Amino acid sequence: MARVLVVDDELQLREVLKEVLEDSGHKVILAEDGNKGLKLFTEQPFDLVITDLIMPDKEGLEFITEILKNRPETKIIAISGGGMVGPADYLKTAEMLGARMSLEKPFSTHDLIAGVERLLSS
Amino acid sequence: MKFSEIVNIDDLERLCEDFTSMTGMVTAIIDLDGNILFATGWQDICTRFHRANPITAARCRESDTELSGKVKKNEGVTVYKCKNGLIDVAVPIKVRGIHVANFFTGQFFLDPPDQDYFIQQAEDFGFDKDAYLKALSKVPVLSQEAVDSAMAFFSHLARLFGEMGLARKELEDANMDARLESTRFEESEKRFRLLVNTIPDLIWLKNADGVYLTCNHVFERFFGAKEADIVGKTDYDFIDRELADFFREHDCKAMAAGKPSSNEEWITFADDGHRALLYTTKMPMHATDGTLIGVLGIGRDITERKKAEEQVSRFSRVVEQSLNEIYMFDAETLKFVDVNLGARNNLGYSLEELKQLTAIDIKPRMTREEFIRTVAPLLDGRKENIVFTTEHQRKDGSCYPVEVHLQIVPGHPPLFVAIILDITQRKEDEKKRLELEKELRQKYKMEAVGVLAGGMAHNFNNNLAIILGNLELAQMKSNDPSTVKKHLDLCKTALFRSRDLVKQILIYSRQEENEKKPIKAQDVVVETLGLLRSTIPTTVVQDYRITPTAQNAQILANASQLQEVLINLCTNAVHAMGGKGTLGISLNTLWLDRVDIPLQYQSLSGEYLQIRVEDTGSGILPENLEKIFDPFFTTKSTDEGTGMGLATVRSIVEQHEGFIDVQSVPSQGTVFVLYFPLLKEEQVESVGKENPLLTGSERILFVDDEEMLAEMGENMLSELGYRVTATTSSLAALEMVREAPHAFNLVITDQTMPGLTGIELARQLIKIRADLPIILCTGYSSIIATEDAKLCGISEVCMKPLSMIELSQIVRKCFNM
């Protein structure tokens, strides 16, 4: 069982991710934006962070940068429906910043769980 | 006749004074009004005593009156004993038998007086007895004969004076009349000369031989000679022979005809050489006995009038010939009085035909009542002229758009004068301009759609992720029905959100429609911010604020246009901030007076919704601030923008009777402030009311080529109580209706199907049964505009996917139409 922090501004998606991960036997903590996620991350230990990128207040790229500044070894999966927005490809940027993996919404839960297991066992 | 007016009173008085000094007798003449014309030798007893004491004086007056009364009745002498004891005598003076005055004598006794009576009187009235008795002793005692002869003498004398006086007066009056007559004649003559000389016309009188008898001053100027020099001469002495012959000829013509003869003639004034056109009338003149005196001539200078007349006639010729349309019609009956060539040519009517018509007859889009309402400001004097547009109909039935410039000309009857401009060309130009503008705006909108697409994709993918996740969870937990239901419900919600998103972008990209509805501004703002959040870089912080009063504020607006405005301003703001900063959006309500509203806007005072869009960007240079709302003004490169954004924003805001204000500080930021009039309480509609599920039992044919959707439609409608037949073939559906046209009360069809499309099916069905209600379901609303669909006989168009509530309502709406 791993401790997973899920950060996404979409309530219903947070709920889906929580259920899928819990069904796989993990402990899931939810946050609705980068600020709240960062607070939880500094207070508690997590084995994995799954974060959305486009969010109000503190968006995902900044959140990833700050987490990795504190604990560079943190395993992060970036998820986004934004794809190509303007000149920047957010998911690629997230990976460049240090996210181990990225998933473009919508993604199958199998892919997510497979990714999660792969990261946790590495 | 007054005695004093016909007699020299002074002469008569002097005579009486002599008589008194000779005889000691008192005299007086009193006219019929009681005036004492003169009195001589009055006794002291009367003047110093009887007429000095109030009581005895009263007796004197009573005695005078009584005596006068008696004289009136008596022809001859009246003897009377006065109330103070003396004798008075009176005789009437008559002139030509008319009683004009009375002659009095008296203050004497006919018998020696009773001393005791007078002593008693002195005591009674407090007179100095000695002085009184001394005065009494002076009163003469006369014999009756002496009195009678004296009276006769005076009576004659007075009459004689009167008659002499009267004769003299008559003579004087006669002289006076003669003098007055002569003065009157002189004055009349003077007045006549003055009159003749004041008249600005030439006036002259010639005898039958053409010799001048008289003329006035103006005529003197014509000949350059004084009247005295003209009289006695003829025209031949002053002017050339030819003109003199002409005058003579007309003189003779008037005399021969025995009636006035008129002609126009040019003459040259001898005094200053100016020429004038005269209208001359020559009249034969006769004396009272009928003999011919000669010819009286009057010549009027009509040079100026003639000139003015020529100008007017030239002007009316120009008006008549003008190719602009000019109409005159009776302000009461509205019947045409005059219509110029330009109007007749365009209308194709002759003037005679038009005179049978009214101004309403050629205005097919206007009733008489509407016309009267329109021209009311002219009739009641509020306006001097009015301009309105309508259509005119030609004789051949064709119509053309016109701009009418109308004014009223007072008179009997008052007339309307209309100048009509055929604005066909202008209308066409206007139409072209509007189309071009629409095209440009649409192009701009599509640019914005491109910007929005990124945000759309993000939102859409989020929803798809939710749907996919929930579906997979449902599949995994298919043995637990309640969990499956929960996940499916979540799918449904996410699905509807996606549908709404698509609808929103379609609405936004659709060609403009101007329908405005009461909307809650906050909803549109929040929705737009949601859409934008995914579009704008996350380095831009959204700061959204709303005051409590603005939370339920409603405005009359087109939601998609309002959204367009907000997206415009927000994307501009983000651009100005270079992708980093704070985008502030705030809603507030406030009261604005007319003075708070910039002059160039016609907005009225009242309650307004204020929407502020603020950025912390580069700001706008002061020299650009005035130009930012101009179409095509842009600081972006050509591939980045059209420059239509802010022009569109302002145009939309103005269409909503609002206005826009902008403040900017370079390198600090810009605020765009929008103001929209708030809806008043009575205009507010309850927004977001409950949508009830409506049921029914009619028979419905449901057509969709997707088997699953056909089945779903059937299930949903059956749930609502309807009797449903579902088919996946549009051709089969057409056959079913052909066989039994009344087997169904309603047809619901998909648009995109093999065989017949929804619209093609609808066209065929309507041919079979014109009143069959048809609902068309389509996935892409802009392909089929509702109006076009209605032309094919389709009652309602709706967007897929439909919820049960929406389906139930749209079906009921069809049945209730």
C-alpha cells in the first residue's frame, strides 16, 4: 500500500481517481489545487503525487517545481486535458521539469494503475 | 332758445337802471331755469334784512317759486304778496310766442304798510328795529295803474329786445353757415389734392381733345414739368409723336367704348430718366349732367411686381421640371393638389390621375391613421418639418423605398409640401455595408473561437476522463447495481456538461441573432470565466469579485453577445499582461445620473450594472486611447488580430443601451468599465425555475438510424406515457405515414440518416399530411437554422443529446401549438 496525493480542480475526477486507486489498495489523499497540495505534501509523507496541470491559484507546473525543489526524489505523474494550449505543450513541459510520467485526459484507469504500479516498484 | 343768447343783457340792464332811478321801481329778469339775469334798485328791506336772515330768506325763495309757478299759468300780469309782506309783480317775456323768461318788479306796497306787523317781524327775527323800520319807510307805495302801465311797458320792451336779438342771431347764424361751408369746401379741395398727390400712381385728366386739365405730382415727374405748365397742353408738347399717338389712340378708344380701357406700357420718366412699366387704365369722365369732360387716366408702376412674377414663374417652372419628386397635397383631405414631373415620371401616373388620389394611396405601408400620427407634430406646431421613411407604390404596382421630407404651408386649405427622395440606392448600399460588417465580425469571431478551442479541449477532455473513469468503475463493479447506478449518474452529469460546452461554442460561433432576454449577468460572467480559465496561462491570476446587489442583478441582453464582449476584453487583458499578472473582473450596481454618462451616449439616468475588466498590463498609450474602438485599429501584428475586437465590444454594448469607459495608465494597467441598464423589478423574470417532467398519451413515431438511440427514444417517451413506434429507417417511417396518415400525432426524427435525411423526410411527410407536427433532432444546430427548418414544415429543432425533461417539454410544446 502506498500513500498517493491526488491534486485536481475537478471534484468528480478526484473522486474517480480516489476510488480507482483505493480499489488497487492505496491510501489516497485529495487536494483541489497546488497550494493545498503543497501544504499537505509538506505535512505528510507521500510515495506518489498525481497532479493536474491547469488549475486555479497554484497551477501544476509550479507545484511540480516546488515539490521537486524540496524532495527531488518524489515520483510524480502529470495529468492534463490541455494538450497543446498556445505555444506550450504542458505535459511535455511537466516531464522536462521532472515528472516521471504524464497521462493525457481522458485516460483509461488501466493505464493509470499500470503506471502507478510501475513507478512504485521502480 | 335762451333769452340770454338772443338779447344783449347789458343794454337791457342799463335801460332798467335808468328806469329805476326815474321811478324808484325795482326790476329783474329771471330765465326759466331760475337764473337772475340782472336786478336793479332792490330795497334794503329785502337785501339787508329779509334775504339776510335764514328764516325770512327761506320765505323769499318760497315766494319766488310760487310766483314763477303762477306766471307760467298766467298769460298776463301776476300780482303776488310775498311771504314777508311786500308786493311782487311778474309778467312773462315771449319771443315769437315762446316763453323765454320772466320780468319782475315789486318790493313795494299797493297800500300803506301795517307798521305793527313789521315791528312784530323785527322782534321775531331779531332785526335792528329802527334800521328795519327805516328801510320799510323807503319802500314806495304805488298805485295799481302805475304798476300796470309799467308792466305793460316792460313786457313790450322785453319782447322787442328779444325779437331784435333773435333776428340778429339768425343773421349771424346764416353768415356762420356760409363761412363754414366755404371752409369745408377749401379743406375738402386740399384733402383731395393731397390724396391725389399721395397716391404713388400717375393720375391725370384730359379733355376730349387731349388737353390736360389736371395731374398729380408723380405725373409731373413723368413729363418733368409742373402741373401749371402741363395744364392746357397735350401729350405732343412733351413726348415723341409715336408715343403721343399711342396715348391718344387709347384715350379715344376709352371714350368711344364709354368704359375703362387698360393697357401696359413702358415709359421713361423725364426727371431722372428711369424707365418703368405702367399698367394704365383710362376712363371716360362725365359731369353730373352727363356731358363728357374728358378722359381720366391712372398709371401704376408694375415694374417690380412684374419682375417678381417672372421670378416666381421661373421658379415654379424649375420645380415642375425637377427630377426630384415634389408633391403638394391638401392637409385635410390628403388629396394631391400638384405633383411635379420628377414624381409623375417615377410613379407613372399623370397629374390628372394623381389629383384623384391621396398621399396615402401611394403609400402601401402606411394607413391613414399612421400617417396622421406621424404628421401630428406638424399639425400642432411642435415641429416645422419632419422626415420619415416609407415606401411609394408606382402605377405598375412596384414599390420603392423613400425618404419623405414634409412641411406644412398655412393657407385655405393648408397644404402639405413633400420632397421625396428615392432611397433605393442608399438602402442597397446600407445592406451591402451591413453584410460586409457582419462578415467581418464573423471572421473576428472565428478567430476568437480558435483561441477558445484550447480551453474547450481542456474542459472536454476533463469530462471525457470523468466519463471514462466512471464507466470503467461501473464495468468493474457490475455485480453491485447501486454502485453501477452511481457511476452511470456521474457519467451522465459529465456528459451533459460536455454537451453544454459544445452548445456554448456553437452558439458563440453562430451567425449573430439579436434576441435579447432578461438574464442574470453573474451567470454569464461566471460561465465565461470558467471557459477562459482553461485558455489563459495559469500565470494569470483571476480575481473575481461581486457585490451583494449585483448577485441577482438582471439585464436585458443577448447572452452570447455579452460573452463575446467579456472574452474580448479578457483575452486583450491577458495579451496586454504578456501572460503574467492579475485579471480582475468585478460586478457592481450603481445609480447613474445623466451627468455621469459621457455626452456621446444617449443612455438615460437610472440603475446600472457595472462590469469592470482590469489588468496589470502594459496599458494603452494616451494617443491610442481615442482610437482603440475604431474598427481595424490594432497594435497586434496582422496575423494576430483584425482590430475588430474593441469595435465589436462597443457596438454590442451600445446595442444593449449601455456604454463603455476606459482608463489606462501606461505600464500599470487598463480598466474597461461596462455599464448596462438594470432591468426594473417588473421586467425581471424568474431565472432558473423548475423544469417539470411533462407527460402525455399521444402516438409518436420516433426515427433514428442508430439502433441504440431509437431504442432509448422509445423508452423515454414510453416512460412519459406516450404510445411510441420506433424505427431506424427513414424510408420505413415515410411508408408508415403514407399508409395511415393519421396513425401518429407526432414524428420525431434524426437529421443525419441514410436514405432520407430528417429534412427530406419532413418535406415528404408534410406533402402527405400538412398538419403533422415534426421535431427534428440534430447534432449540429448551425447547419439548420430554425427558420429554414420551419419552412420545411418542421415545428421544432432540438440539439442532441436530449434529456428526458427537455424531450418531455419539447413534445408538449408541439402538441400545444
